[in-house]
Amino acid sequence: MLLLLAVTAACAQVRKTDTFTTQSGKKVTITCIKHASIEINYDGTEIQVDPVHDVVQPVTNYFDFPKANIILVTHQHQDHFDREAIAAVRTAATSIYEPMSVYNIWFNGVAMANGDKLTYADDIIIEAVPAYNTTEGREQFHPKGRDNGYILTLDGLRIYIAGDTEDIPEMADIKDIDVAFLPCNQPYTMTPEQLVKAAKLIKPRVLFPYHYSETPIARVTMLLAGSDIDVRIRDYK
């Protein structure tokens, strides 16, 4: 029994959390799960972003998480869209938001196109924004108009989850961001230099590079040294 307990403790995944406060003093807790999977809890409202069970390591047992009020899916690639993980955290009352390309696969949830904006509650607003590749030879990975990034406004706190994208022109229209998640893994998303360019355009208070795989992500911190952006490296490999 002691050996079993020791093994279980050794295998437990320690997840890093970051806490923010909204304009009226409510708490937003962001938990790093892995890769592009994020848990956000806003004053008791549970939000899951791109939950994935075992396609991306480490294996994540989503039955261990609270049931989600909201699930956001950025696009249909298997490291972002996992029916098993979604099933583990959804209930009959869960609202799932996704691009049409995901809706066309499983006919669940609510499809949002780039530019769509909806009010989930008086203090929760969800916007779908573009996410796509621009570099020649990469356009097939994430074509323009197919996938979503999201801006979550939680009691005034604005969180930008970019999805799989490069530093696209539409980022110039993304304003007043408190927390940004920007991807960094060439050739599918951005190089560190592209990410830095995007961060300087968006100017978030706090930046989490994510979806970075084997990219030397410390380079982003180095390139943004001296800026007013608080770069936080978490285990979003």
C-alpha cells in the first residue's frame, strides 16, 4: 500500500495556476494544463479551452476536473478537438462554442464565425476572432476563415486566446488585452520573432506563450526584455 501511494504521488501532475482580479474584485484563476489546453475559472464559472485527453502528453484525465459551464474549441485538429475530453467535462447545460468546421464534424455546440460576438451572461462576453497562417507554404495548416481565436471578457478582464495562427493583420484590431495566449511552434504557428511582433502589437499586460512544442521558448522572454509585457512561461509544451 505504501508503495502504491508513493507511485501515485510521483505520477500526479502539478499544474501551475495564475490568479487575476476583475474590475469589481472577482477572481479569475487560469490553470495551465498542457499545449493548448487551458482551464479558466471565473467566480465559479468553469471554462475549458481545447481540452485534449491523450493525443498530447501528459495524459489528462478530464473526469478529475469540475464540470464545465463553457467549452471553447479553436479548430478541428486532434491536439485541440477531442470528443472524449469534451464528454468528460460537459453536462446537458454546458455551452460549447466552436468554428463551423468543428460543428460540421459532430453537430454539437454552437458555431461561431470570425467576427461573431455573444453574451453568455451580463459579465461574460465571448468573441471569435481570426486565426490563420500567412507564410507561403503554410496556408494549408490553418486556412484563413476556418479557425477561431477567442477573446473572453470576464467582468472587464480581457483574455485573448489566439488559437493556431501567425501574426496576422487583424491583430491590430485586438485592443485592451489583459492576458494573451500566443502560440509558438514553426511551421504551424509563429516563430519567436513573429510572436514578439504580435505581442508588441497587441500589448497585453501578461503574456503566456503556449503551444510551443520544442521551440526554445526562453527566446521570447529575452526578446521582450525591457518591455512592459509580463511574460510568464508555463508548461504549455
